[in-house]
Amino acid sequence: MTFSKLDYCQYLLSSQTNFTLTHLAEHLQTFSHDTINRYLSGEKLTPRLLWEQVKPLLVSDPDGYLLFDDTVLDKRFSQSIELVRRQYSGNEHRVIRGIGLISCVYVESKSGQFWVIDYRLYNPEGDGNSKLDHVADMVQGAVYAKQLPFSTVLMDSWYAAKKLMALIEELGKMYYCPLKTNRLVDDSGGSEPYKRIDQLHWSTTEANRGKTIKIRGFPKDKKVKLFRVIVSTDKTEYVATNDLSQDSTDDTQQVCAVRWKIEQFHREVKQTTGIEACQCRKQRIQRNHIACALLVWTRLRQLADAMGTTLYQLKTRLLSNYLIEQLKSPTLPMRLSSVTPHI
């Protein structure tokens, strides 16, 4: 009998709070810590494996969405784990030590079901690729290698770069992405100098239907539609799209709301799979651990959708079943003295 990725994935799926190799070895009679470590050091699990597992589950949709975003797998207390670098965390709103995970999520437009179909680990010292390079690679992979039907790409303001936006358009897809407020644009048709987005004047019609602008640095004949979207009382987003037929701020806001799916994925994968918990130093083990965690999330999402529940309820149900069995037949039976104390 040999240790396999199925064994490791089952451990990540079943364990509740501890996801270390030591903890796994303590609960296996057939495999030692060294055996598990050798397997994870020698195996090479790639994003292709994730796609092979997801492909049969996915509901393809010509009107589907492709979502991109990154998150930091928190390793703030690590000093010698490979792949760990100082980088900005959106959750922490500050720079922390961690592993950068760039995710690609596919959303079916009618049901709202979503699947993670691809990912990259941010390691510019190792592969020389920026986050934009990784996203460009995954977009092209979705179109050419996976031949996945979709109409719209949604991404954060960090990815609103000229090269990436042009690539998406060349592939015949639409994009919606917020622009940073200091981005220089022209809404006058060339009669006025470029100005910051947050300095633009918005008429009532433009507030409701958007305005056509040119972004500084883009080709002279390239125009995009800009919408001012009120996200909350203290947050406003300026959303750019190459869909020039879009004429509703409300519809734009609904499209952008689909981006929340990738935030949901990042939260769930961190809280249910132990993706941040591996303490091994070697890069290959970290990569394989992350790959298995994504496979586990995919399985949990499949089960949750089938049962009409949440990933969190599935995980806590394991503890609930344990408690039921212990109440029926306790491993540690409770005893009370029969002596009645004097009052």
C-alpha cells in the first residue's frame, strides 16, 4: 500500500483545525510522517489536475463569467518557507508574509454556480512572471486550451492594465473592471486635458447611463464606457467596460456583483481546507498541499451544491456525527459519586 493524493485530500477534507503532516501521521497506522513527507516532496501536482477534476462538473455557458483575483495565504510567522514573500494582503489591509495565490473562477450566469478552474502561485523570483502575466496566461488557457465558453471577464482594479484589457478584447470578450481614482482619463473628446477620474463631472444622465471616455495611454481610437457605481455610503467604484452598448449603471453594478464569488471562494478555501496551514519548508510540498486543498474545496462545493447546504455546515456535520456517536456509546464514560454531599 502506498500513500497517495487521495489519502492526503481525505485528511484535509476530514480534519477540523489541525492540518499538519505530524497530525496526519499520528492518526494513520499505515504511514509514517517520513513516508508522507517523501510523497509530497516527490509528487508534482499542477493546475492541470484541478481542471481534470472540475471539467466533468462544470456547466458551460456562453454568457458565463471568468473571474480573476489574488489572495495571500498567511505565513506571517514563517521564517524559512520557500515561496513566502512580503506582499500586500487585502484582508489585512497591510503587507504581510505569505504565498500569493492567483485564482481563476468560472461562473454560470443563470444559476450563479461557480468553480475554480485554474490558479497560479506568485513567485516572480522563480519564474519571472508578474500577476498580470499569470492572468493573461489563464485567460488564453480558458479560450484556447480549455475551449471554455464565456462572454465577460471580471477583475479587480489592480488588473486594469492596458495590455491585459487589450488582450481580453482581442479574444472577443468583454471586461468590467474598476479603475483607480487617480487614473487619468478624458471625457471631453479631446477638447480638454486629461484629468483624474475622481475629478470628473457627472450629469444626471451620465450618472444613470455612464459616459464614454478615453484612458490615457490607450490607442487614440480606443474608447471605453465608464460608470460611477455607489457600492456603499463610503465607497464608490469607477467601472470601465469595453461593452459600449451598456447604458445602465444599475446593470453594471449587478454584473460587478458577480465578482463576489471569487471572494467567497477565497474565504471558504481558507476556512475549510487548511490551505494556509502547511508548515513544510520546501516549495514542492507547499505547491502540492495547495493543489490538494483546491481539490478538497472543489469536492466540498460539489457536495454542498448537491445537498443544498454550505461548506461550513458540511464540515461541522462531521463533528455533529461524532458527538451523536459519543453520546450513544461514549469512549470516555462519565461517572458520578453515589455519595450525597452534606449541606
